[in-house]
Amino acid sequence: MNAQPLNGPDSPRGCPVAHGGGASGDRDGDGGSDGGGDGELTRLYGPEAAIDPLGIYARLRKEHGALAPVLLEGDVPAWLVLGYRENRRVLDNPRQFSRDSRIWRDWKEGHVDSASPLIQMLGWRPDCVSQDGEPHRRLRAAVTDNLHAMAGRGVRRHVTHFANRQIDAFAETGSAELVGDYAEYLPMLVLTRVFGLAEGEGRNLAVSCAHVIKGGEDALVHNDRIMRILAELAERKRLEPGSDFTSGLLGHHADLDDDEIVNHLRLVLITAHTTTSNLLARVLQLILTDTSRLAGLVSGQLNVSAVVEEVMWNTPPLAVLPGRFATADLELGGLHVKEGDLLVLGLTAGNLDPEIRPDPDVSPYGNQSHLAFSGGPHECPGQNIGQAIIETAVDVLLHRLPGLRLAVPSEELTSTASTWEARLDSLPVEFTAQTSRV
């Protein structure tokens, strides 16, 4: 059913899916989209969502405005925040829109199974993103203090080392696929060094992180694998501390307990890797599909940070951010939201809101007010490390591979989306083969 205006005669009380009755559209479990009009709710997962998320956001905005009722995996109801200003309001007001999922009505009433893949993204954990107020400030301080310390301990040097290692594997061939051969694993290899993990864990952890974000039946298994590896790491670092992120958390004055340590390692590992790898692939895509940008970077007339900023506006690494929960009945975007309702934040949709970007083709250069890093008290604390990884990775690649160019027409590049992100499928390139490291 279509959401009604707040003051309409049939104003909805909360998410427009009646428990027990389900969505008024198809509930056969095929994972497809129900469309969006004539009583049907739109699924943010399944075949249509995977192919054309931008089309879905545009249609929902046309039908509902700044806030739209949607279904998440398992046909769990939620509000998708589409407006830029509405996203800002939610992000900046934790007293109205809490990150603590223990107030999520569908969870409290037993409508979401503990084995649901949504729990990996939305469920409460003893980490800083699951809490507000003083508990949030205590836990976040441990994360931010140690991320800042890591940023000054040779992150760019680690990126240069692993980037060259990755490139060495294909430099002599004159061709590569830069998603699978470069962007997909490079951030995780850097994080293994930053965390104090064994380098050999990198690829397996990258795969598991991708499955957790993607969702599906394997999400829980891969999350368990991540937690097991990180618990073993924390135990080892208690006995043999070093100058790494894990040891820093263990020794921080916030005095995190064992569960808090492992859950913050998980939080940083998953978010830092998945967002940075996605963003790196998108930056490389933009560079290679625009010869003027590529020429500007090679000649030094254009800075990588300007390209990153443009990607942040148009294709942020998380398209939809989980999740906030209304702490009381309230109004948002002209609609009535009920206490305990789940809201997910449309970062891509908000960045493309016609109210703030009437012409999306106009470059947002110099404007850093995008939503890609979230905002408010939960704004991403690792922005500088992600930026350092991407800038260094691009610089090394362009230096190592003269004549770098796209190997297919740009219109043949495709992406696949889940509820939370849209990832580039592949980026095939050609270049002048190198017989030895430059």
C-alpha cells in the first residue's frame, strides 16, 4: 500500500505492513520486487534491486517523496529515507532516531528471526555503533584514538607494499581485471598489517566480509568465521602486544571487555574493508572511463582526492546505511513514523536528491557535504585511513602501468547491488607489459 500523508484521513501508524498479514503484494518468497504502486511494497533485495537500484530510488521518490515504505530481506518492513535533509535530520538526532536496535519493534515482537541475515547488519552488539550517549562516547573514543594512531604509523607505506605485490602478479601480462586482481583485496591486506593479523588471513577475511554485507543464507556462517579469527587475534595480542590496532584497543583507558574488543575489531574490519574496496573500484572506474581525468592524474594536474570526492557524491560505497530506530511517534518527510520503526538511510538517494542537486551532471567539486561518511555522532571515524589507501593505491597503479586503459567499452561495465551497496562487477584493463618492477 502507498504511504499516506501525515494529516490524511488514513494516516498510517508505523511501517505500512500489518504483522501477520504481510505486504499486500506477493509473499511467495521468490525475492523479487513487488513494484511500488497499487498496494504493493518494493523490496530492496532480489533481482530487480540487484540490477537497477537507482531506478528504484527514483521511482520511490516520485511515488512517496522523501520517505518510502520498503521491504528488506525476509520481507521485513522498513522506511527508506530518500531526502537529503531528512537523512541529515535522522543522522544528527540520536535522541529521536537511535542506533540501539533493542528498541526495534519487529525484533521485540519476534517478527525477525535471530538467524536472519539482517541481524548481521542491524542487530545489537556491544560496539559503539549500537549505542548512543555516554556508552557510545566511551567506546568510540577507543576506536578513534587508535585509528588516529594507526594513520600516523605508515598506512601509506603498507599500501605501497601490498599494491606493488598485487601488481607484480599481473604486470608482465599486459592486462588485468582491476576489481578481482586489485581493488577487492588490497584494503584487507593493509588491514591485516594494521590489525596485527597474519597476512595469509587476508583473502579469506575479505570474502567473509563481502558475504556479511551481501546478506543471504551464508552471512551468519561468514560472520562466525570472522569472529573466531578476531577472538584468536585478541587472545594472542593480550599475551604479545605490539604497535597495532588490536593492541591499542586492548590497552586503551576506556577498558573494553573481551566482547567489546572483538566486536570493535569486527566493526572496523568489515566496514573499513568493504567500503574502501568498493570506493577504490569506483574511483578506478571513473578514471578509466574519462580520459581527461586519467590524463590529469598522470600529468599531476588533477588530484586523486578530487576524483574520490566526486565518487562519494554519485556512488558512495554504502548506498543504504543501516539503521536507525524511532524512539517515539514522530513525523518525517510528511509521514507518520511510529515508535520502534526501522529506518534505513538512503545515502546514494540523498546525495542525488533533486532538492539539493537539481542537475546531477554539474560537478560537486569542492563540496564535501555528501552523505557517504554518514554524519552526526556516528560519522565514520576512519575517513583519513580510507582516503590514504585509495590515493596511494591509485598513485602506485598509474606509476607502475604505463598506457593503462579500459579494455572494453565503458557501457559494458556492470554492477550488482544488494540492499546495502552496489559493487562494480569487473574492470578489465590493458597496459604496456612490464618485465620488472619500476
